[in-house]
Amino acid sequence: MRLTINGEQRDSAALTLAALLEAEGLATARVATALNGQFVAAALRAQTPLSPGDAVEIVAPMQGG
């Protein structure tokens, strides 16, 4: 299905947010996620379904000063 991931349209076969992170090589990464502008906690990713046209944001924490 066609998704927008971090602003870029891409095709994915992932059916859940957790499956998308796994497909992107981020299954064990410490990241924050949002689906269609709504924060999704890590504990809920496996049960969060994806639909064609969804917008997913995946953000890694950054250290700064």
C-alpha cells in the first residue's frame, strides 16, 4: 500500500506500525512514532493498523545543546 513516511510517499506491505518499523530496520530502535498526526506509544504499535494513504512519522531522539 502507499504510505507517506516522514514526508516521502513510499509503498509498503506492512499491515501494522510495528511491522513497518521492522521493514524499515527500526524494530529495536528507540524512536517516537505518529500516525496521521497522532502520537502512537511503543506498546501500541503492534496493534495499530495501517491503511492506504496514512501518514507515518518516525523520529529518533537527538541530543543537543
